[in-house]
Amino acid sequence: MRDVVVVGGSIAALTAVETLRMEDFDGRITVLSDEDLPPYTRVPLSKGVLAGRETADDVVLAPLSAEVDLHLRTPATGLDTDNRVVLTPAGPVPYDGLVIATGARARRIGTPNQAERVLRSYDDGLRLRDHLGRASSVLIVGGGFLGMEIASTARALGRDVTVVDLAPPLDRLLGTTVGGHVRSVAEQAGVRFVLTHGGVRLLGAPFPTAVETADGRRLEADLIVSAVGDVPNVEWLAGSGLPVAGGVLVDERCRVSPHVVAAGDVAVFTTGDGGLTRIPSWTNAVEQARCAAKALLHGDDALAYRPSRYAWTEQFGLDVKMVGPADPQGEPAVLDGSLDAGSALLAWPDAGAPRTVVAVNHHTPPAKLKRLLRPAAVAAA
């Protein structure tokens, strides 16, 4: 293998490149990205970038080696697997090995004639920051990590903030105990929550200025932001023959075929019960990219991917870290501290299966959180 092409400019793309070099791959590496910036981290977009404290220089990751050919503003438009060629507006790019790391884009719920505000890229962050600077009230559709982080930043800037969701925000991620605690802190900070069981419709064009809930309520704001998940970028793979089902379907080593691997938000795995799962998080993008790059070079000798399921969020003065399946059920065991005291380490035991551990403003390193997944941890606490 002499030529590896990496499609995408994400953290998964950068990690794949770094891993290839660490594995002593000395062939040519070409990176194709449709963005204006070199690979960057999206973590600060909802925080420092949106608040105006961080710029492009702060989010761009370590520069790629001079031995890597980086092509910005060069989207992949197609894939010819028979001839091993990635198609681009600038012409075909041949490969011996291919890493698909095209990530995902923000899901939109508006109509085509609405300029829906979302936050996925650095450019999205700049646009949203400008809109936020002119707004006194903000309504956010979606109460996941991203939506709540946007709410936290907007409230810290003095905006009137409302979050609309189908279920209590964060419960489906952190469980009712921690989710309820974060919402309580957000409400104390002045955030209003509205639940609607039938979704919402955006009103106004080109820029939405209100939403209508399924039961007819109309909620207005100067700025409407959609934070309702993402959609994997797989359209360019149409006609390629690769298995695409809500993402690029990969095996336990992140392989699509012997010469093609995928990692990050675009990758989809088969679960033990035959279903499909996608793990859109920064940590898993990094871990998948390492696995994918090694599998591209070493095939079956590479280790299988084992998701750590580590994720974190910072909002309303809370640093929340979690390891394990989302939406833990029931009351957790308290390993240290308490939520009322402002710092807690919590665990949800589940005999015979992995469990979830959550740290709230608790100085527990991620590695220790992962070790706490051992079933004996609660019993020994």
C-alpha cells in the first residue's frame, strides 16, 4: 500500500493520519476536506467560539506534517471502488487505501426556504455568534448536550433563553437523577424549559422567529436555533456499492472492505442483536480512527474496536463526565460526594452488563472513570 486517501477534515481524519505515521506507514497520505480550516476541534464551538472568546487559531488542531497533502475546500463528490478513485471537483484522486471520515452535518427541521440556524462547523459558530450579538431572546429546539451548551453560553451573555424538547432535556443521556440536577441548575440560572410531545414547526422566513408546538402553542424569540442531532455525510457514496444505512456500515475493526475503513460520526456498527448503532462523540471518533488506520494497514491482526463510551459536557458551571451506556435507569449508588453539595461521583450497577458512571464537578480522570465500570466497584465502595 503506497497511497492512502483520507476524506474529511475532522478529528477522526487527523487521528487516522497520525496513527498511520505512528504505525510506520511511509507512503503518501492525501487529506481531502470541504472546509476552509485545517482539522479543528468542535468542542469550543458552543462555548468559547459562540461567546466570542476563541478564534480559529484556538480551535485548529496540531498541524499536519509537511509530508501530508492537505487539500482544503475540496469535497469528495463520488467514489469509484473498482478503480480505487475518489472523485472531486478538482479531478480524481487515486488510492490504495481509503479512510472515510466525512462526519455528519446538522439535522434540520425547517423548510428549504428557511435559513435555519444550526451549530456544527466553525463557520456556523461565527454566524450564530453574530446573530446572538443582535438578539435579546433565544429559543433552542433540542435539549441534548449541544442544545444545553448553547443555552448555557447564551444565558451567560445575558440573553433570555428557552429550550424546547420532546422529553426532559438530558434525561435520555444522563438519566433522570443527573439530568434533573443539571436542569435545576439551568433553571436557577434563568433558563425556561418547554416540553412538547409532538415536535415543533419553525415559523417565519427566511429566518425563523417562532416555533409552533404540536398542541398549538406559539413561542417567539429573536433567535431560533435548531440542535436536533445530525445526519451522516454519505451522499457522495451513492453508486459506490459501499453499504450505507444511516452511515457507512463497518465491521468490528472499522472496515468497510479490505481497502476501505470508516471512522467518526459517519461510521455505523452492527449491534449484538442485529441492530445498527452510531456513536457520535469526540472520544469515540478518536478511538475509531486509531482502530480504522491500524486495520487498514494490518487487517485481521489489528485489534477490534471497543467503544469506551466516554463523553462529557460543560454547562452552567457544571463539568459532567460519563462512561457507559446513556440513559441509566433507577437511582445511582453514590461513590463520593453528593449532588446537593455540588460535587458527586455516581454509578448505576447492572449485574452482568456494563454500567454507567457519571462525575459531576468531581475531579476524577477519564481513565479512572473507565476503571470504575468493573462490577466490583460499587460493592467495594
